[in-house]
Amino acid sequence: MTASPFAARGTKDQIEEGAAFAPKFDRDGLIVCVTRERLSGDILMVAYMNDEALRLTLETGVAHYWSRSRKAMWRKGDTSGQVQTVVEMRTDCDQDAIELIVKAGGDGKACHTGRRSCFYRKVERAADGSVALSITE
């Protein structure tokens, strides 16, 4: 495994205003990643990255993630053909979240259910106070 290219965490000001990329991984060594499609701006999915997935994404220009359920690295598209080519990577103010803007490959379906986006259901509250999901896609 290659050594991490990421900067050490600095002061609050260095993290929020500086030029050093110092991602903050959680206690499990993961950072959340929101992935959006470049043309529509739609959120395709939310996943996690560990140090290696983030490094590989930067090195290859293709989205890599860490599967918490399988405890394994995965390069998006290896089994589905839905390769996500990174157009831009961003981080939030305290560098504990990543945003990928991608060109979605294949037929553009990012969700393992065969849908374009993992966010295909709307949460709705009925007049009687009950809450239910409705499919939007």
C-alpha cells in the first residue's frame, strides 16, 4: 500500500482557508462522499472512501469507494459498467466530506437497483401524520 499523499491536519484556519488537502477520516478510517452527475447536477449516490480509495480516485480519475458491508474496495463500474470518470473533486469547509462531480459511464445508472440515482424515493407526510415513501423515478 502506498503512503498517503494527504497533508497532516493543521489549525482550524489552515483547514478551512488553506491550500493543503487534509481530509478528516472518521474513527473507522472513512470519509463520506457525495457523487453528482456533471451535466444535470443530480446526486447519484452517497458512499464512503478510505485513504486508499481517495488516493486511487485522485491517481486514476475514476471513482473508487470503500464498501462498508463487504469490507472491500470497489472501483465503480467494474461489475456494472457504470464507470464514474471524475471531472472535479471538492471538499467541504472542515474537510470531512468529499463531493465528486462525475461523467457517468454506461447507461448512467448509478444505483445497484438499476436506477439512475440512489435517491429515487421521496419521503412524504400524509394528512393523518403517517410517513411513507413514493418512487420519483
